[in-house]
Amino acid sequence: MRLTKSTALQFCEDVWSWLAVNPEKDKSDYPGWEANGGSVPKMTYDCPCCEYAVTASGRKRLEAECSGVRENTECGRCPLAKFWPSGGCLTLSSPFIIWDGANPRSRFGRIIRTGCATMIALAAKQERERLERKAGRRKSKEA
């Protein structure tokens, strides 16, 4: 499946919105994945933004494990690169790492996971809406 930046952001918003409501679950549990009965094919790291970054680079997979900084060409193509601290989702202060490290079985862990998942979903939504506004301005200039 070849994603556009906009569809990657929409899928990302969908996954993280679901995770915000289901803080005890992981990305791989998202019911939209084909493996779980949905229609969305398997993606790199169960992440539409990683999948977009890989396909935008013309590769079939990430060359190396993401380092959390823009050393990896593919990570620099992430549609949410501006959202992540230092441009990468794997930096210690990123909402993804905080979400991933929170214990979903504890009360505060569920609250933390819900908050981080909501932040990521909102970032994806805002970036998608920004792209749509930009495309709309471009079309109006052409008309």
C-alpha cells in the first residue's frame, strides 16, 4: 500500500485516537489492521507515518533502526517530524516513548498513555488539516 502524506496522517490519527480510548492496548492491537480483521495492511512498526517515510524514500524497509534524531533519512520524512523533539519519535521526551514506557496496568499509566495517545492523534490531525489548507490555497491560486 502506497500512502500519501495525508492518508498516513489520517491513519495515524485513527490509530492513536483508538489507543487513547484503549490505553491498555498496543499499536499492534488496532482493529483496523488486516491481521485483526480490518482493511489496513501491515505497516512498518505498526505506524502509518513510518510506512510513509519508508515508501517516500523509495525503500522497502527502514535502512537502520530509528535513532530518534534525523540521522536516518527515512525518519526525516516522517509527516510528524516537526512534532517530535529533535525530529524523531524515539527521543526520551517524545510522547511516543512516554506512552510506550507507561505501565498500562496501573491507574497513572493508563492516564499517561491516554494523554500521550491523544497528543499524537491531535498532532496528526492538525498536520493533516494544515496540508489540506495548503493544498486549498494552491488550488485557489491556480484558478
